[in-house]
Amino acid sequence: MSPDHSGWPDLPLDAWRETYATLHLWTQIVGKVRLAQTPWVNHSWHVTLYVTARGLSTSPIPHGLRTFGIELDFVGHQLTIESSDGRLQHLPLEPQSVATFYSRLMAAMTALDLPVRIHTTPNEIADAIPFDRDETHSSYDREYASRFWRVLSQADRVLKIFRSRFRGKCSPVHFFWGAADLAVTRFSGRPAPEHPGGVPNLPDWVAREAYSHEVSSCGFWAGGGPIAYPVFYSYAYPAPPGFAEARVRPDEAFYSQELGEFLLPYDRVRLADSPDDVVLEFLQSTYEAAATLAKWDRQALERPNDPRVGRHA
């Protein structure tokens, strides 16, 4: 019997590149609302979005004595703002410019008596256009937005299995809207060398705080720039000597000199007999390369080989 790939849909970047670019900017606007209203948390964990049963959500955000949440719903193709006093606003997810999306969202927030001001320059994007002036990005393909969310749902599930196998400091599995990737990060507990910064439209101090301690980080990214296809990725900061030459699994995984990280093409995963096993093999082998070469205290940081931990079908 051939494997069922319906849960891991095809996501060729060229087929939805314009929708992806627009959606990336919409997630930045929503994420910056959370950023503006939420106390700072180490490594910028307070700014992220989370995969839900319908899309991507901010989780609860404080606003005075009230709270609210925003969800990008890729099932019903609408944005929902829900306030703790029971009030709701819905906005359609449809072809519209970033400027229009921004204007509609800010107006909906004001209508709910939840006014918010955000910094309108996108982060981590070179030659960024301020949201309120961006009439360039305006695409929204429902099919590919839905596929993207479905891939994120699968990646979120498997990354959480991987996360459960570590008892040291570890991030949640969360969506960073700066680069539009779903990530989970393990920490050795030791301080790291100062990060060089240099990320487009991101203050250097933010990058330095994010990488204040040694990490092994991994996740899913839909692709871009030199990588014109979706991938799972894994990197270490600082990368220990020999990391780029480490042998990792499966065989299709490779080290990208341009990005400074190991990559596994998503198509290798989605067409596998057991996509979960392929992803977990990649995540584990690249983590082991980083942790072993950097001499992490793996015995203290990793959970014992308990079959109840990280069990999956």
C-alpha cells in the first residue's frame, strides 16, 4: 500500500510566492500588535505566533484590564479579533494590499476600544516598505494559504515530539514572523559569544539578546532567496568546529554554506513512508552533532530513553 501524503501537502514556492510574501507581512502586522502590548520576554518569545486548529494565533494579549487575541484563520479565511468582554471583529482574508490590511486591522482594533500603535517598518526584510504605504504586496491564494497552515500543523506536531525529549531550557514551538519560520530552540545553559547582529531592519541588541546563550535550533521554513523550496532546518550558535562537516541523517540532508545551517528538503519528508520518522531523524542527528561537538552536558540535559516520552504513531 502506498503512503498517504494528504496530511503533508505539496508546497512549491514558485506556485504561491506572491501570496507567501503578502501573508508574511500580514503576520508581521499581527505579531507587532502582540509586541506592542506584551512585556518583554527573553529571546523575544513574547512576540511569536502559535499554530492553532485553524491557523495562527497571538494567544491572549493584555490591554489595560482587558485581554484580546487575534487569529489568522486559514479554514474560514478570516482574521478574528476577540476581546475578553465578548466583543468580536472579523476581517476577510482575501486579495488586498498590505496597506489595506493594516488600515482595516487598526480600524477594527479601534472599534473594539483596543487602540494599538505599532512600528510600521517590517523586520528582517531588506528594502522594507512601511505597512501603511505598501500597495505592492496584495496576493492571497486560499488554497496555498491553507496548505501552508496544514504543513505548519504537521511541523508543529513533530517539533513538539522532539521538544519533549529535552529537559534543559527549551523554547516553545512557535512561529517567528520576522523570518516566517516555525522554530524550537534548545539551550546548553552556557553563555555564547556576542552575536554580530546585522539582521536587516532589526536592532543589533535584539539579535544579541536572542543569542545570549549557546543554542541548537531547528524548525520549518517555506523557503526564499537561495533556497527556492520549503525545508526543515537545524543550526547551532555558535557553530562548534566541525559542525558543517558532521554526518547527519537522512542522506538528503545537507549543510548550506550560504545560510550556515543544515537543511532537509520538505519534499523528502512529505513523500516518505513515515514523514514523522524522517523529520525526527534529521532533528536528532543535527542536534547530536551540535551538542556533541560543543561538549554540552547531554546526560543532564536530555531525557532518559523512556518510551513514554515523545511517543508517536
